[in-house]
Amino acid sequence: MRYPQLLKQGDTIGVTAPSSGVQKKLHPRLDQAIKNVKALGYKVLETASVRSTHKAVSNTPQIRVQELFSLLENPEVKAIIPPWGGEFLMEILPYIDFKKLESLTPKWICGYSDSSTLIFVLTVKYDIATVHGSNFMNMGYRSIHETDLNAFQVMSNQQTTQKSYPNYGTYTGYDISQEIYTLPHDNNWKSLANQPREEFSGRIIGGCMDTLCKLIGTPYAPVDQFIQKYQQDGFIWTLESCEMSAGDIYRTLWQMRQAGWFKHCNGIIYGRADGYSDTEGFTLVDALSNVFADLAVPVIYDADIGHVPPQIQIVNGAIAHVIVENGKAVIQQELS
């Protein structure tokens, strides 16, 4: 596994939009995010198409790739954080010169949602550690939430420990006068087997299922090779979904399992499902049980991962140790 250079104050954070750009009415929030990140001691470099969006993308696939590589090849840029995800990042994959990318010094790329389409490929195909975590626009409230600050923490340290947050809730929209997220609900990570304590370790990998499933069967996701290479470590899959019903989740997890993605699995962590609904009485628990019950590994759900804030920053490729006890979790990740 190739780990990027640890981030330090004074380094430059690159912001580019490989999927959706930021529409004009949200530019104040982007400006606030830049202000907040600079206040942490970082420089910020924004590519040309970040503030553009047309038909759900910031620009043509070719230009999005050019802007991505302008940051990857810039020696001053140490981390890249897209403003957010989107819909069609997969369009850029055929235009990426992966041989050239592989020859470059690896850099942190952090994000979730459609960003999974890129960061997952970099980890499983090219052994480059990436962060399934906060997008740049998450930093655009009056202040940065402590769980989003952890994005910089995990990119700056050889080893990090994160705990589940006491509460969860929703984004408060795009009003930058809002202090931060609204988190009115008590947080409780759940064990599918109803165990009061679950503990497991392995090499961590995952992302947003809405986009990851589109990579199955393509040359961009040789998960079988990745699993074979690191099988002695075992694997922890960290997954989440947006806009998927219980039926969608079941079909997608079934497809992943049939494709061999859960071989040598030591545990599953499923984030709180956003845009979710049951399917004629068929629930998320039913979906998880139907796919994983016979694997005899811990399955945790309603975790702080993905679209429902707050979220733990997951380093794809890192070795992780997880303890979930009485609804609270601790995840330690080591870059090794």
C-alpha cells in the first residue's frame, strides 16, 4: 500500500470538481470553506471549473481530467478535496492516464458520494491509500465540525483513533450563517447479531454503494486481485448509500457478494442510509441479513459513515481495529 506524504500546516489543498461543480448560489459557501481551511494553516488552490455546473457536471470529462492532473502534478499540492460528489464521475475514468498517475508521487484524495468512484479505483487498482470522508463543502459553515476536522487529522498522522459521535442529524442546508450541522438524534451503532460488543480488525476498504456498484465488471475495479494481495490482513468493508431503498441495497450487496468482493471479510460497517425507504415491508436489516448472515462476521449498521452527518474519516487501504460496544464505537487506523 502506498501512503501519501503526511499533511502539514502550510501545505496546499487542491480543490477540483471531477464530478459536479458548485452552482452560483452556493459560491458563498465555497468561499466560506476556503476561508475556514486557510484559517487552519493551509493554502488552497482551486481549479477553473469548480464554480461551474451544467447538466450535473463541472465540465467535459477531458477537462475534468486535465484539472485533476494539474493538481496531481503540482508539487505544492499535497491533498485534493472535491467540493462534493455528484452523478457522473465515472465518465472521466477512460480519459485518465493511469500509467502516468501510477508514476506520480501519491497524494491524498478525500471525499465521499460520487468521489468514491475515483478513490476506490485508486486504492484497489493502484494501492494508493485514499480517504472516504468529508467533502470540501462540508467545511463551508461558520465553523468546521470536529468530525470534518478529522479529515485533516487522518491525513497528518501515521495512526489515528476516532470515536463515534454522541449525536447525528442532518445538514442544515446551504446557509453559511448556520453554525454547523443540526444533530438532534442520539447516536447508536447497531450489531446485526444484537451483540453488546463486537471487535474486529482488517484492511479497510469501501465507499458509496450507489457508485461502487457501477464499477463491477469494469477494468477499473479489480477487487479480486486486491483481495488476493492483502488476504492475510483480512478486510473490513465500510459501505453507505444515498437514494437506495432496502430493495436496492439488497440487490447491490448481493451483486457485490456474487462478484467475490466479500472474500476474507472480517467485518462489515454500514453507514446510516440516506434517502432510504423500506420495500413493501422489506427493511435494511432484512437486506443485511440476507446477504451477510451466513458469513459469520460482525455486521454493524447505522454507523457514522457517509451522507448523514457526522462521519468518521475512513482511510481506504489502512489497517483498522474496530470496537463497537453498547452502541458506541472506536476505530483506530494505522498507515501500514
